[in-house]
Amino acid sequence: MIQTRIGMGLVGPGFIAQHHIDAVRRLGDVDIIGLAGSSSASARRKAADFKVPEAFASCEELVNDPRIHVVHNTTPSYLHVPVTLAALQAGKHVISDKPLAMTPADCALLCDAAAAADVVNAVTFNYRGNPLVQEARARIARGDLGPLVNIEGQYLQDWMTGENVYSWRMDPVKGGVSSALADIGSHWCDLAEHIAGARIVSVLADIHTVVATRYTSGSSSEAFGTPGSGSRIPVAIHGEDLAAILLRFENGARGSLRVGQVLPGHKNDLQIELNGRHGSIRWEQERQNELWLGFHDRPNAILLKDPSLLTPEAAAYARLPGGHQESWADAFRNVIADIYDCVRDRSARPATLCTFTDAYRTSTIVDAMLQSAAAGSRWTAIPLHHNVEHGAAS
Ligand SMILES: NC(=O)c1ccc[n+]([C@@H]2O[C@H](COP(=O)([O-])OP(=O)(O)OC[C@H]3O[C@@H](n4cnc5c(N)ncnc54)[C@H](O)[C@@H]3O)[C@@H](O)[C@H]2O)c1
């Protein structure tokens, strides 16, 4: 059925929620009905901050409101399962931020629940929405690079460098056993498979916790809150904040990935390079309007983001003419727009759509990395799972 106006509600009004709401506002045919937070008071405060019309007293009230067709789940990771399940059981389409859930088993549970509800289900691996990411993907799909032999990159940050940085993200009960790999390594793995059109089949991981003791003031804080002042309560940290991974892809390509969140000077330093037998491509998130093209038999080149120079499927993701910089928020909006296209037309299969099944796969990759490290850095295969039953990853 093709709907005209669509109602959305959001549960978990923190950092990333604002970007979900901004993206939805840019679509023009989606009504933001309201949001639910950790309490009625918090929902009221956030609804006022985000200029959202209604504050719901609870998640249950929100997901059962008949005006709401799509539920965005932007809660801390430990709440992804109950909030997503409640929305699915109410028959709502669900857009969850990553990770889908904290373990592969919980991801499988949500994949089954989404299949049973027969609704649109998507996870916001937002880097897929960048026009030059789509350009890289299109060039590789049409064989410009020849067979891929090497896929490498990194996602490095520094915001966790200080030992007073502590939030739910570093608590294994609320953020999951894996820290940096689940949080940002997952973005890279999704992007690598999406651009390459090939799956990671095995991994060898070396992981480390650089900051093994963090300090909290004891008050709960949002993920990127300012470190608390006052009393300093030490907390032992077990999740990795530094990792180096070797990768093997199904097409025979080798790869490597570095992930870290305590590396001074690196803000959101996400980079990916793909080398084929005939050419190479590199995309850097912090210079996201440029695509590096490497050759062995002619000069290298930089392709600037300019819709008139891009392949048509990538140009469709550019919102501005060349010379005007597109940004993280534009790519995020592109991903949200693609998901809402699926809500309007269930037969749509837009390029950037990451389904629950795809996100489940990413969770098994992160899990295999942890298993590899725990086994003394052994090659560890990624298990085949729901992809077989529910169709291939995009
Ligand atoms: N796609 C991305 O690049 C990206 C970036 C940041 C975060 N994320 C993901 O988004 C999720 C949220 O992260 P964040 O950084 O926005 O965290 P955050 O701490 O800033 O926000 C979480 C919000 O959920 C609220 N909340 C807590 N308990 C709740 C409950 N029981 N019911 C409803 N709301 C509740 C909190 O009060 C807070 O407002 C995480 O799973 C994270 O991995 C994704």
C-alpha cells in the first residue's frame, strides 16, 4: 500500500535522536507525532528541546498510538531489544540505530520478530548514504577496479582518551561486551561489505583495553555528556578501546582494519581503501566530498563530489551541486529517506537500506572478532545465519 502521510514516533531522545528527527523533518511528508524518554519528565524536557509536539509517558504508550506508523529506536543499546520488540508487536515499522542488539542471538530474535510482523525493518548504518560511497560501490560493481585483492581501513576516534569519560557505553550490561568494535568497527564492516559487494568470511583479531580504569561521578550521563565533576568512583573497564584485525573476504580479497577510540587527534577518522587488479579507490569520512582513484598505468586522480560527474545511481544521493560540501547529516538524511521509501512502497529496494538481517550479520562479525581475540588471535569464521533464510545482505 502506498501511504501519503506517515506518522513517526521516537524512543530514546539523546544525541543521535536529534539527527533522526532532523532527517525526518527534511522528508516533508512524515509527521513527527512525539517521543518517549526514560521518564515522563525527561520526555517532556526533550520534546520541548527538540520542538516535538508530544511527550509520551512511556514507550508502550508511544508504540500503541494509532497515529504512529514508524518507530525510531535511539535508546542506549541495552534497550534495543525491548523497545524494538514492543514496536514490532504493535505492528509498527522500525528504524533502529546500530547495533540492532548487543548479541547475535538477540539480533536473530529481532529478525524473526520483524519477519513475523511483516514490517519495514532497518538499521541506520548511515555512511551508506554518502554519494561518494555509492559512487565507489557502483564503480566496483561494474568492474572498474577489476577483481578486488585488498580492502583495508580504519575507524579511529579520540573522545574516550580521558579517563574521566564514562557513560552507559562503557558498561558491558548497557553497552555490550564489545566497546570500540561494536560501536565504530561495526560501521566500517558494514561499509566495507556494502562498497565491495563481498562478505567478510573470517577474521583474526588483536584487541586491547588502553584505559583499564575510568572514573565516574556516579550520576548517569548521556553517551557523549561532559565528564562529571565531584567524587571520582573508579570503574574497571574490560571492553576494547583499541583493535587490529586481519580480514578475509569471500571473493578471496585480503583486508585489515584498525579501530581505536583513545587515539589523540583522530576525531571521526573513518577511512576505507579498496584495491583491485586494475585500480584502487579510497574514501575518507573526514574528507567526504573527495574520492581518491589510484592507477598503476596513468596518473592518480581525485574525483570531487559533483553530481554531473557521478554515475547516475550515486548522483541521486547528491543534494547539492559540485563545490558545495555535503555532510554527515546529508548522508544520514539519505538513509532515512530510503527507509521511508520502503514504508511507502514495500517493493522498494533502495541501495542504502540495511535490514535487520544485514545488521545481524555485522553483529556476527564483531562477535567473531571477540572470539578470535579470546582464542589468542586465531582465524575465526563468520557463521552463516539468517541471510540464508531471509535473503542476501545488500
Ligand atoms: N549511527 C550512528 O552513527 C550513531 C551515533 C551515535 C549513537 N548511535 C547509537 O544510538 C543509540 C543511542 O546513542 P546516543 O549516543 O544517542 O545515546 P544517548 O545516551 O545520548 O541517548 C540515549 C537516550 O535514551 C534515553 N533513555 C534511557 N533510557 C530510556 C528508556 N527506558 N526509554 C526511553 N528512553 C530512554 C536517554 O535518556 C537518552 O536521552 C546507541 O545504540 C548508539 O549505538 C549511533
